Amino acid sequence: MPAAIRALAASALALTLSVSLAAQTEPIALDPANPHYFLYRGKTIALITSGEHYGAVINPDVDFKLYLATLHADGLNYTRLFPGSYVEVPAKSFGIQRNDLAPEPGKFLAPWVRSETLGYAGGGNKFDLDHWNPAYFARLHNFLAEAERQGIVVEISLFSSQYGEPQWAVSPFNPANNVNNTTLADWKKLETVENGKILAYQEQYTRKLAHETAAFSNVIFELQNEPWSDRPKLVDVINPYLFTGRDQYPNSVELPDELSIAWQTKVASWIVDEEKSLPHSHLIAQNYTNFRFPIRQLIPGISIVNFHYAYPEAVTLNYGLGKAIAYDETGFLGPDDAAYRRQAWNFMLSGGGTFDGLDYSFTPGHSAGDDTAPNGPGGGSPTFRKQLGILVQFLGSFPLHRMHLDPHTVVHADAAVPRVLSDGSTTWAIYLDGRNEAGSDLKLDLPSGEFTVDWLDVTTGKTLQHAAFHPNGGKTTLQVPPYLAGIALRITRTR
């Protein structure tokens, strides 16, 4: 090979490697080609997990390396993290008996150092909010670095509602738990601008976390977890025909009130301002409400809209915003994993960008997610995580940068609720939610051409049927194989 050609080839290789390295180090972002999904390490991805209860850094009894390796081995790519402004009570909060987010007495590893004064309600000395804890930030850095190595994106939920006196009693911001005189008469004003001295400490904490995570490409910030819980404003109900309990959870749709929104807006501005002086900025998520609601207005700077216990309509009602819509938490439907699997397929095949299930098989001392004894209000198991991995693989096999919500291709699905994504011309991803032991018909509206169809068992990942298909254009019918717990379909145009 002539020297000039060798030099040109070497230059091209160097440029390719440089571009590849840049893609590896750029923070996760919304994909410019399709902002319903994410661009990470040069690929368009959806984020899916069944993860531990957010205490992997603040609870030293969590082996986070084993935890992250387990998620990776199960084919999952996402986790949430509460970084220390909120903590729960062992064996009491929400009925969770073995709770990563509730360290044993004296073990809570917070961003702030312990003072020399005894008396923290969760065991040990009170906190000094004027001084950072180097041991905490070393563990945070190690956690984020290991997650990055395993290809796992981390949503850092900076703050959370308190929900009640038990959680407020162990909060570092509670004046009884620190030496900084953070007097607050009403804990329901903790996440408002009317919280006295606490606001300045919240700003310092937010800016510190933005600064400490600047080097990591796998970080998303969420402003506050479930802000409507402490400061609810009723805006809708799920079932208006109930005779009793119509305006109460779990039938009520509540938004946070004006005081909460004003405070969240400040938190977002702190992140944006702090990151102006840093090499990169990170995506910011706003936790909007439970269930579903047509979004009225987002806080400035928001790229991701988080719903909890979400219906697919949370996506379809807000698809036109051009944002990633996230199913940010589920896990209060009892121990049967089938319910959570259905939630995941329905939401993601409606155009969702994220699915996050609470996995109660991750507990202190069981960081491989193998604690399958009853534990609180939800489920989670090694089997379920592998089933979610099937969903990750299914979605990842499509060109997500071209895939969009498709309300037209399925004309009718017998005894099933259809969810459809497509690129409009060459490939379709379909999920049928239901049960049909005898087989059924699926009526489609497709262009003429040559196609292949592949039916997928969503519980095993096995292909149930592969066939050629030759519609003549317009309405046509496919025979659906029998299925017991939902079924997925890939349609590919070959000519």
C-alpha cells in the first residue's frame, strides 16, 4: 500500500476513533432525530429497569457493584437514586420491611458530615449542614463510575416529598437532626420558598451535586420525587363514576400547588446556572403527576416528563410535546410480576421513553435481587428482570430514531388492546395486551408489498411464529397465535 494511502487510512481511522470516543463521553441527551428517546454512547435507546429502592449510595449495606452488575446481566440500563435529602424509617415507611432507602440506625451516609452533638433521630450524631462529607461523595463517585462502566443511566432525584411525620422525623433538614438551626414550623413547606434557612442549604446541596456529577455522562437530574404528595391540588379523577372515594387516591389526579412549582423552578435554575461553568449539562426531569394528565405547562429547562403509576395515556396525551415521557415508578400492585410486565409493554409500545419498576427483591444484604420473600407493597424478581430484558431487546432491534406512535395501522384487534410503533413504511412494532387461548384476528391497514411477521412470547422471548406476508394494500387480516399474557409482533417490509 502506498505511503500516502496508508497515511490517509490512518487519518480516517483516527477520526473515527475520535468521533467514537466523543460519543462515549457526551452526556445522555434527547435524540435530536426523535426526542421521545435518548441518545447515549452514539445510540438511540429507551431506558428500562426493575431497580432497588433508591438507597444504593446512602445505605452502606447495599453492595452497589453487585447491584449494578445484576441489572447489566439482566439486560437493563437504568436506575434511580435518592442522594441524601430524604430518607425512610426501617421496617415502617410504606410497609417495606427490608428497605434500601432506610439504613439501619447510625448507618445513614449523608452528603453532610456528622457533628459532635448526639441526637440524630436515625441514630448517631446530628448533621452539620455547613460541611460536606467526603466519604459520601467518594461513594457517590464510585457508584456513578461503576454504573457508567455497566452502561447504566442514573436518575438522581434531588429531593422528595416527606409524606408524613415519620419521614420528616429523620430528615437531615429537620432542626432536631442538625446543628444549624433550620427552624421550620410546617414540614409541608420544606420544598417551598417559604422554608426559612433551609432554602440556602437546598441550593448549596443542588449546586454541589451538579458540580460533583459533572464528569459523568450517565446522569439525569429529577427535581423532586412526587411533589404533589405534600402539596396536592386536585385536577382530575380517573373514574368519575365512582360513588365513594372518587376524589381520593388512587382515583385522584393531583398536581403540586403554586408554592411547590415556584420552588421547583428555583431548583431547576440552580442546576442550569451551576452547569454554565461546567464542561457539560445534564438532562432535567420534572415529576408531573400520577396516572395521566394533559400537561399544561412545564418548568423551564425540562426535557423529561415523569409520571408515576402511569397509564399509556400519559404518553399519548403528551406525545406532541416532543419530550421523553417516563414511567418513573411503579410497584404498589402486590407481588405478581405479570401486572408490572403488562404496564411496561403497554407504556413503552405507546411511545414511552422510560420504564422504572420498584424491585423489592433488592434489599440490604441481597444486592443481587434474590430476596423473594414478601416485602412491602410490590414485586420484583430475577424472572421479572429477565422479562424486562426481553422488552429492552425487542425495542432495541428497531430503528428507534425513526419509530413513532402509530394510531392507524391496527384497525381492530380481537379481544385485545393494541399498542403500535412504526417508522411508517418499513417496520412495525406491535403489542397486544390481553389473553386469547384460541387465537384471533388482527385487522391491519398496510401498503402492498412483501413482508415478514414474527410473533414473540413476551414472557420467554421465544419466536412463536415466523411467516411471509403479502398484503395487496389497504385492510388485511393476520391470524394471531394463542397467547395467555400479551403477545408482541414485528412486521418487516422486505420489498
